[in-house]
Amino acid sequence: MATLENKNVYVGNRYVPKIMGEWSNANSYEGLSIVTYQGASYTSKQAVPIGIDILNEEFWVLTGNYNAQVETYRQDVINFKGTIDDTLKLVPKYPILSNEVGVVDTQYPYGNVLRYGAVSGVNCTQAITNALAYCNATNTTLYFPNGVYHDDLERNVKTSVKGEGLFSTSWVYTQDTGTFLTFDNLYGNYNRLDDIKISHVNITNTANGLKVDRNGWGASISGRNHRIDNFGGVLIHLVDAYNVLMEDCRYQGTATSTLVLDEAIDSISNVNRFKQCVFTVGKIGVRTYNVLDVAFEDCTFETLDVLLNAEEITSDVSYIHFEGCHIEAISKYGVVNAKMDLDTLEAITPIVNKVDLDRITFKNNVYALFDENLHANATINPETAGANRTSYFYVSNGLTLVGNGNFLYPDNGRMFRTEEGLMMVTHSVAVTYVSDEVLSGTWNLPDGFVEYPKIQATYNTNSSNLDVNFGAATLTPITTVKVDDKTVKLNVRRNPTTVTFKTGNYVLVDLVAVGRWK
């Protein structure tokens, strides 16, 4: 039997297609060769010599244009989706309710101002009227998406208000007088104001921003991440405030007061709190009337004329707490416990009040924290009894003073106290020429120490008028002599190895008095 070799040798034209990959004119191809070129497939009609172009229809035929097919499929999907969307629009997602008016688009949820036709950047008064009417009646949150919504009307709000962020959502008042938003707390609910900016369309106005009024209930409101600014009157006014809590909020830009609290009706256990809030750019930071208890925790007060104006206190002791706060660039007065003329910022009547300071930073303030010149017949002594008593200042857990004016006692040092009874006063006194051997000076201690304090004295040779061969090393230690419970005498004697003192010589002495105020 003969052996058969080359059993897979075919004679004649190819009848089974052969896949050859990407086409190249440098190759030759058998008939029925399948190649790809620019996403399409081609099949050879006959043997193809080297150099024949893929578009030569004598040799090649287009058998698959995948790009065109995919595009056709994609367009079919888009058209089908559009048909579905058009069908869904015929079915309301949030059907119109019997107590709603002015609904223009049922795709938006109840309470969303877009549902009632509001459009960012234009006047939305009617749309907001319709939205608020529904929300007030049903206690539904009034919601503003990203945008700027102008409003001509003063609003009475009985529900919560929410935006998408204080930098992205603005509800803007357009009138120059009146109070824009009044929360009257009709249901006794704890309403909220979150993630929105409440503003005025221009800065030349006398309008007020936000007022919270009790309307038969102890007024309460909470808020986070909201901003109220650009009102010429009061930015936020709390009447009969009850357990208010504002966090991470900003109150900025007013011709009068950033915050006014008055006629608090509740006990001190229901403290009204502001946490990590900023009060800035205004005449008065906080103005209080008859307030029993308010706390500012980790807040910032800056670029204000007056930090705190506490007036008309009916209780014997009112509590105002500043804890962990930063107070900077207060240009005129710190704490004024007196009724003030808001135009001139002059005090009219001294008031009784208590202010707590805890972990406070005072920086670059051009003021005395407490100025006796603002208090008419009031005395600077916090312990003085009767109608002329001024303020208690308790300071604990540290106090930072950087570049301020006098802290408490005008022209007689800076003072702080701890609630436990410690009192410290720092001051500087110039000791001047008395004789060739002695420079001397006197410090009349400020009121407040219950007994004569311990006195520490050190030289401040950066402020002196001595011969060039004098210095701290050439002066003898400072001696402090108690004259009486209110007076200390400071003496500096010449070192025997140096020249004598002469008329005009002086050196500044830095003093620290530490004692107890109770």
C-alpha cells in the first residue's frame, strides 16, 4: 500500500474563509481572506497581490461596518428612552394636593420652591408665597435648591427652612424696611434654619433680617451652616428665646447689631447657645435686654465697634458666658453694661450684669474691656453693692491678651479673675529720680483685692532714661514697700560701683499683683 503524504493539501480556490487580522498593502491575500480596517471588515473576492488598496472593489468587498451598526443601536436606545420619559411626565410623581395653589411642576417634592414656579436669579415672590402657604399649613420644610431667590415681602414662617449650602443658596429680601423673616413658632416646634444665606439685595437699607418671636410659646429655633448678612438693622433678633442652638453660622454686615436677645422668660437651665459662630462687621456684636442666660462657645467676634451691650437687666444677676472665643479688632468698647445711644454709642444708664470669660483670646482690640467712663455713676469695683454695682468678670482656664488696649482698669493695669477667687493684675510704673541714690514710684492698686496681694516687680530696660553705662545688671533689685492695703511704693537704688542718678533718669518697672477677690 502506497503511503499518502501531504494529506491536507487543497487544490483549487479556497472555499472556507480565513481570518487574517488587520489589513496591510504589504501583504498578498488568498481569496476569501477576511481582514479588518478602521473598525470595518473586508473579504477578498479573489487572490490579492501585494500593493492592492483595501478600497479596490475588484478585489475587496465590505462585509461588516461595526461603527455604523453600533451608532444605529445607540440612537435607537436614545429614542426609546425619550419615549419612556415623555410617558412618565404624564404621570405626576407628587400629585397636586387640595391645600396647594400655584403648582407648576409636579416632578418636584412638596415644599420645594421650584414646584411652585421659582426660578433662580429672578423675582420669586409669588412662587415663595404659594410654597410657604403650603409649608406653614402642613409643617413641611420650605426648601430652596441651589440658586438666588428674590422676594419682595416680609414673611411669617411657622416651619423649618433649608437650602443646599450658605454659599450656594440665597433667599434675598428686596425691600428697604421691615423684618424679612419672622419665625413665630406657632406649633411649639423646634424649627430649623439650615444651609442657606439670608441676605438683602443692597447695603443701604434699614431692614432687619431674622426675628424669632414666641406667639404664645417660648420661642425656639435651631440652625446650622446658615448666614445672615447685609441688613442695615438687626441681623438676628431673639424674643423670649428658649433653648436656641445655632452652630457654624455667620452673622455679618449691619449698621446696628448682629444679634439682639431680649425678654428671656426661662430659667438659666435653658441656656441659649451659639457654637462656632462668627459675628463680624457691625456696630454692636451682641445686644441684650433682660437676658437670664446666653452662652457663646468657640465663637469669633471681630471688626465690631462694641463687643457686648448689656442693658436693662431686671434680674439682680444676669449670666452671659464667653467660652473658647476669639475676640479681635473691636474698635471702640468691649463690654458696656449700660443703655446706649445707638447713633453715638454713648452710655446713658449703668446696669447690673455678670459676664463669664473662659479660655478667651483677645487680640488687637482698641478698647478697655470694661471702661468706667461709660458707666456714669457706676464704680469700677465689681464688689460694690447697690444700684451702682457694675459687672462680675470671671476668667478661668487661661486668657490670651495680644496687642490690646487696657483690659479692665483704664490706665491702671489689666486684670483677670478665676471663679475660684484668684485675681491677678499686671501694670507698668515708671520709677523716677528722687535723689542721687534712689529712683522711686508709687502704684495705687486697683479695687477688688480682699487683702494686700503679693507683688512681683521686674525691670523693663527697653523703656528707660539712664546713662549708657546703666543696665539691669548695674541696678540693685527693686524693693516693694507696702504703704497701706491699697498702695505699694517701688524703690530702685544705685549700685555703689556706678555713677549717681541725676534729674530726668527713670526706668519702667513691670508689675504683677496676685491675690484674691473673694
